Amino acid sequence: MNKDNKKILIVGGVAGGASCAARARRLSESAEITIFERGPYVSFANCGLPYYIGNIIKNDDDLIVASKEMFKKRFNINVKTNNEVISIDRANKEIVVKDTVSSNTYTEKYDELVLSPGATPIRPNISGIDLPGIFTVRTIPDSNKVKEWIVKKGVKDAIIVGGGFIGLEMAENLLTKGISVSIVEMLPQLMPPFDPEMVTPLHNHLRSKGISLYLNDPVALFEEAEDDKISVITKTGKSYAADMVILSIGVRPEVKLARDAGLEIGDLGGIRVDNKMRTSDKHIWAIGDAIEVKDFVTGRWTLVPLAGPANREGRLVADAIFGRDVKFRGVQGTSVVGVLGMTLASTGTSEKTLKRINESREEIPYRKVYVNAPNHASYYPGAKEMLIKLLFSPDDGKILGAQAIGFDGVEKRIDVISMAIQKRATVYDLEDAELCYAPPYGAAKDAVNLAGMVAANMLRGDSPTVHWDEVSKTDAFILDARTKREFEAGHINRAINIPLDELRGRLDELPKDKEIWVYCKAGKRSYFATRILRANGYDAINISGGYDMYKNFEPFI
């Protein structure tokens, strides 16, 4: 058979399946390509659902990336919506499909089968979870049910269970509709993929906007309450009532079809694939939220339910099916979320993950620095601070991960660092990176450059560095290099205040027989102070991130 004359069946559309189908057609005009989608829409922007609920996106038609009619007319691809693939016969290379409208079943043969079933929202088995008014948001019909409930019940208040990406986006969109919002989260922080100290500014920001946060308290059950409300009762016995509840506690890979077919399932619960996205059956491929993939930085298996990787995986599978020499390089988990003007973004591995790996005795050595920098030239009106955390190898400076939080320009910096990670660059490369500069857009020393410089200074020994989680464990002399006014507004209990501008004239007040740990507001003045002290024979060490970072750390120490 002509290698291009294949019958390719794709289970599931949205990001991965749709991109695979379109790419396959571009590679072959003779292949027979069919997508089976159990829902009514083959390719829609599920990342836009919170904004559709919030009326930022006005019509559900605007969420449709490609219709079945467009697939047929433009790509000559058959799309069967409301058709669910219910089993796979690997021996005979055929699938059994159920028409969800008529309930009729039929079989289809394949040469190559691509699984893109996605993931399903987690609905824990707790009492009351099926009460009217409790929703998950994964599809357009889900979103329409939420919108209808808001109108029908005249919703005044809502509780969001879970503080991840969708939870925060839902919080913003409900709040902008005039609905009072509370978030209940089982962990002590929102945005669990981030390191805890990086989300403290987010907690403060949301509270300042009127959103109530109930952290470190899992939901125990749901109950009907007075005035047609729903009570959310937590493990500590607290009870919160609202007109509506949104469950946003994560997703799990949809693997029933694959498991029933005897395909290998990984330890994390996703379909196991190789670096060409091939499953344990050489004629079955899998992509998107349902699969386990290798982490590009750590080399370990992971689950990354993001649209970007799913699109890349779909394209790669089409190439692999037609014999191209392609390999999936892995994922970095590069992601961003915006909520009420604040932006959080990350790429690569987190310190949480590195600590977990190191606790399992498979050590990945790392160092970290914190940098506060403006999004553009500070003298240009409107400059806003952002906080960047950079993780890197102490051996060669290779970048392992980065997180940032702020108001403007955050995602731009993480995108730069993401590409640096992909090219296995080092902090020395960031130090020397040539980036766009004009006063409204950046600075001559961009935040990315500064992060590289601070990290490189640490590795070269120019600025030995410690962090705030180490302060309580040391008997070092603590020096506060801020102004007297800043010191009086708040400081570490045993710190001694000598402002940077007075330091050279007051060196005799400092001990030469012990370490001196120096801090300021964000780390810049303490770096200058550290260099002055070391040049004068003192054993000075900079506390990365300054007093601002200490306040971020405090809730988690």
C-alpha cells in the first residue's frame, strides 16, 4: 500500500486531535482521515470558557476554532460529532463507535489510530457533590449551564473550590459580573504548581479586590442550605453558603478506552507513549491531556494538561505516521494566568519539584535567586515591579526553571527564559542576552538580564547568597542596609540597621569574626553592601530577595 494512502482515525478533537488531522492532510492528499468527537463540537477553545461565562467573549460561536463543515470543505476530513468510540479491537485494527444521539453502534477499520480523549474534571466522591448548582467547566455545554444558572437563580455569590488556573479565571470573570466570590483551597496556597512564596502577592491582591480566600482547608461535603443556597462544609467544620459552586480541583487523564484495550498506562495514570507519541501498540498513538510525557528539565514522567504541548504533539504524530524522523523533546510546563490585572507565569521545574526529587535520593542540585525589577525603564511613567525567581544548576549555571509575578511584562520575560531552557542555556547567557529596549517597553538592563547577573554573581563568588528560609537557623550577624525609616516600619527582630549610604563610615560597628548576612528591600542595596564589606575583609553574604521576600516567606515558615 502507498504509505500516504492510510486510513487514519482520530479519537477526540479540540487541540491535539484537530491539529493532528489538519497536519496529516497537509502531508497527504490521499489519506482517509476521520475525527470522532463524543461532544457536539470538534474543535473549540476550552481555555476561553471562563471568559465566555464572564461575557468577555459574547457568543459561544466565537469559541469554535473549526467546525465539522470547515474540516470537510477545507481539508477533506470527515468529522463525526456526537459519536463516542467505546472500544478498540487491536487484533483486527478496528474501533466500535456509538452514535450518542441514536444509540446505534458500528465499527470502523484503521491503519493508524490516534487517541486524543483529553482529561475529565475531578469530582471527588463526597456527599452532596451532585446537588443542583454545583458545576465543572470543561466544555461549551458546561459553560452554558453555568450562564443559565446565573440568570435563572439571580446568583449573588459563588464559591470556587480549587485555586488553580481555571479557578482564578472563573473568580475574575464572576467578580466582574458583580458576583461575590470566595475560593476554598485544600492547600495553604493558590496556584499549586508555583512555589509558595511566589503566590503571596497574589493572595494579597485578590483579598484587596474583595475575594475571600479560605486556604489549607479541604471540602468535606456539600449540603442544601436556606434560601435555596448550597453550603460548602470543610474538614475543619467551617461552613460557607453560596448560590453556586464551581469545582476547579484539577483534571485526570481520560484513559478508560486505552486501558480497556490493554495499552500501557503509566504510574501517574496517563497513557504511556514514546518520544514519537506511539503507545505500546505500534499502530496506536496518543496525544494531549491523556498522556504521560517526559519533563524536558528533569527527564521524569509528568502530566501537563496544556493546549500548547497538545498542539505540538498532534502535529508531531502526523509527521511520524508518514515516516518523518521526528522526536518529541518533552515539556517545560510553560504557562501563564492573569487575574484582575495581576499576571503569574512559569517555565521549567519548580523548587517544589526539585525538593521532591531530592527527597527521593535522585538529587538534582540547584540554586535560586530572586530579582525585583520594573517592567520597563523606571523613569518612564507607569513602571511596575515584577518578582522573578530563577532556578539553575550550581555546576554549570544551566537554567532549570523560572517563575514570575507582577502586573505588566511578566509573560514576556518567562517566554524569553523558556526559550533559553529549550536551548539548554545558562545564567551567563541570560546575563549577556540582547533584548528589546525602549523606555516604554524595557530597560537597558532588562529583568531577564538582571536575573542572569544576580545568578552569575553568586556562582562566581562575587555575591555569596542565602535565602530567607535560612535566616531563623543561623547565628550570623544580620545587617539591614535600608534607611532608618524603612527599618522602623518593619524588620527582622535581631537585625542591626546601618543604611547603605553610611556603611563605609561605620564599618567598625561590625564583627570580623563571624558571618554578616545583609538584606535590604529587594536585594540591590544589600548586594552593594555585600561588595563593600567583602572588599574590606568582612565575611558578608547577601540575603536574596530582600525584606519583600521575607514577608512572602513568612506565612509558609
